Amino acid sequence: MKLAIRKRKIGAIPILEVVNQENLYAPLPLVVYYHGWQTSKELVLTQGRKLAQQGFRAVLPDAQNHGERKAPISKIPSLTFFQSIHTNLFEFETMIDYFSQLGLTNGKIGVGGVSMGGMTTCALLTHHPEIDAAVCAMGSPSLIDYRKELQRAFKDKNISVPKDYEDLTSWLVDYDLASNYSKIRKRPLFFWHGLHDEKIPFAQTDRFVRANLGPEITFHAANERHMIKVPAMDQITEFFSANL
């Protein structure tokens, strides 16, 4: 199977589109897959290839401040991190509309991502019922819990943040999947998280799953740190194949 990997720019968003060459102009299920903090779309290209081999059109965007959009990290703690997720949320519909207008999607939409990209995915689920299936790999389903974790770390390290930090990040409340899960249409949702994750606490995903476990949720707890390996990528591909 020959894959086509095309660089596109949708407005200000640099993306890689990965698809089977034979299906280049066919309407296919679309999977938007987000990279993690301080990496780039190229770092999720292996996942994109695996998805394309199974008949999906994989769209891999660079988040704001990353990859082709690389910019200095603000010295204000977490500003660049949350800004990057926020921009992903703003730009999601633009990408979906672009491929829809070209007739390159059959209406089935999947979203996934690793780390920061997984957190983006969970946030998108709170406002986008058109998403049919989603994957969060080593990301927290609770932006609020992760903000609390950061606040604890800042305090321990004597790092100062703005006094109105919680107000400045108040948008997190409406996009926190853990806080809003009972209010949304529940769709197939796959979590992969390493038990020894040193960056995004495993406990946050575990707590969410225990509180909300239902037939729509698949959870794989791996004996890993903050790293995605090929077997996990295969599990993610299989999940999308079964649910899109």
C-alpha cells in the first residue's frame, strides 16, 4: 500500500494529511490527531500512517507555538501550554469544514492525541457532538485537576503566578471533560495512560474512568512512563477501526 503524505496549510494551521494513495480524493472517515507539548505534527506521523493504512484520512496539525509555528515559551508558568490547547479548540472546526467542503470526508469524525493533544481531545468532546470516537493517550481528562497539579508544583518550587490565575484560565471549566461528562452525548472513548507517567498523573485518568466507567469507555493502563510505543499506536488504530 502506497501512502500519500501531503503538507497543507489551512489558514494559519500547518498540517500533514496522510491517506492511502488510492483514496486520495475519496470521502473517508477523518481522524484529527494532535501532538504533545513541545513536539510537532511529525512526531505523530507514525500514528498517522497506521490510521491511513486502515482506510482513514489522518490530519496531523501543528499546535500554536509548536512545529512550523514554533515560538518562545512565555516565562509566565503554563501560559504557553494552555494557550496552545485553547488555540487547538478554536481551530478544530476550521479543519473539519475544510475537508468537508472538498468532499474528502464521509461525515465520520475521530479525534485523538498524545499528552497535550489528549487533553485537547477531551476538551473538544465537551462542545462537539459531531465527534464520533476519541482517543486520549497519556493526557488528563480534567483540565481543572491538571491546573491544580500545576499550582501545587508552582507553590512547591516557589514559582509565582498571577493572582488572578484561575480567572485568567476560567475557560477551562467549560471544557473540563470530568466536570461535564454527564451533560454530553457519550461516545466511544479510549484512554491509554502509563502507570509511571512522570508528567501527567495517571491518577487523573484513573479517577475519571472509575467515576464514569461505562460501555463507551476503554481504558488501557500500561506499565510505562510518559511515552507512547508502537503497540499502543496499534491499539489506538484498532480502536478507531472498530468505532468509526
